[in-house]
Amino acid sequence: MKDKDRCHLRINGERLTGSIREMGSVGFDPETGGRTRLALTGEDKAGRDLLCRWMRMKSLLKELSSLPHSRMKRGRVSSRI
């Protein structure tokens, strides 16, 4: 992204807050109020699955390699994200 294009970026605050809260609910511990997503646990998988779902919705996820060295490969990038 070129510097001249950065001034045209807009953030949907409501959507951002919703996404942060949705990810924050994964691994939430009501007793402590904290979150735990240890590697290779169900909570970790749920967090990765959520991120992948978001990326697929925006056509950003083309390829996902297997664990333990998980990498994501970006697909096409749209200016309408």
C-alpha cells in the first residue's frame, strides 16, 4: 500500500469491536475473567478456525498449511474489504 492510499482507509468501529469481542469469547474463563488459548487445544483450534473463517469471507485465505508450522497464504486482495 502506498502512503498516498493510507489516508483513504476507513475503519468500521462497530465491526472491529464485534470481531474483537467474538475472538475474545474463545477460551474465556468466567471464573478469572481471562482468556486461555494454549497451543493445540480446542480453544486454540477454535480461535484459528474463527480467523480462517473471517479471512475466507474476504477472500484473503488461499492456503493453510498444517500444524505445527501453520502458515496462511493470501489470496486476492480487494480494496473493498
